[in-house]
Amino acid sequence: MKSALIGLLVLLASCSVKHASDQYACPNGNECSSDRFCDTDGFCVLKGSIDAPKPAIDAPRGDAANTCPSACTSCNVTQKTCTIDCSLTSCVNQVTCPTGYHCDIQCKGDGACRNGVNCLASASCNVQCPGTNSCRNVQCGSGPCDVNCTGTGSCRGVTCGASCACDVTCSGASSCANPPPACTSAACTSGLGCTSVPLVCHSCM
């Protein structure tokens, strides 16, 4: 009888002991101190421990997002260069070089850039027209402007405007016709196209 009583007392004593882990329990999810969080097992765990949530791999990394102007398929923002590759983007609507950029516009594909190429606000433009019936109504800005018309029926309506050096090369069958390119002056006309070779045709600084 005495041994049974002793056993009962031991059992009661063990039940009354408060285990260290009990003070870190968070059954309601909001019992943790500011330096801990409630893990999936229902205990407060130190922040930064091996069980702490890992940052998402795809979390934003500051200004790592693409900062190219929307018209460009690739660019260098520091040097203000922009490539517009019509094989990588739609060139159905008018293609516009971003203001102050040096643009390489590649009108690849039949009918590419047929609704106009606007280089009026560009620093310079290099327009490649290999597609059939590509490059209609190309408008050069005040900077250097090179238009290479290799596609059949390409480059109808190229305007050099106030370009400091405008070169329009017409090697494609039936290119640069109806209407022909408008060079900076009659002295800058070369065959069907335009040239910046004569001194009067080149004023770039």
C-alpha cells in the first residue's frame, strides 16, 4: 500500500512539471515574442534559425527589371542604343525609335515596317529593309540616317529631312520607287538613293 502511494505521488509530480518546450508553444499562432515566429509544428522558433522561412528565389532584386524602352527588343540604356528586330516583335504598326536613342531597326519579313518608320527624335537610325515590300514612309531625324533597301519593292517613301548625313541604298528589285527617296538636296542624290559623301551632304558634328 505504501509503495502504491509513493508511485501515485511520483506520477502526480511528473504531471505538474512544466516542460521547457511548453513556454514556446503557439497553438493560436500569435503567442511568439518579436524575435520568434510560430512554425508549422506549433512552436516559437528563433528568426534566422535553420527552420526560418527561406526568401523566395524569384523575389524582386531591386532595379534588375528590364529598363529598355518598350519599342526595343534589346538596348544599352547607358549608351542609348536600341535594336528593334521585327523577327522578335510585331512591326505591323509604325516603328518609332525612342527619343535620343541610336537605333538599329531590322525590318525583317515581308511587309515589315510597311506602316512607317519614325526616326524624327532619334540620335541616329540604321534601317535595314530586307523584306519584300518592307519599309514604307521612313522619316529620318536630324542625326545620321542609313537606310538599306535590299528587299524587293522595299523603301517606298524615304524622307531624309534635316539629317546631317543621309544614305539610302537601293539594291533590291523595284526598291525606292513610287515615290523615290527625298534626299537632303539634289546634290545628295545617288542613282535611285541618297548619299552623304559630298561635303555639302555631311554636316554631322
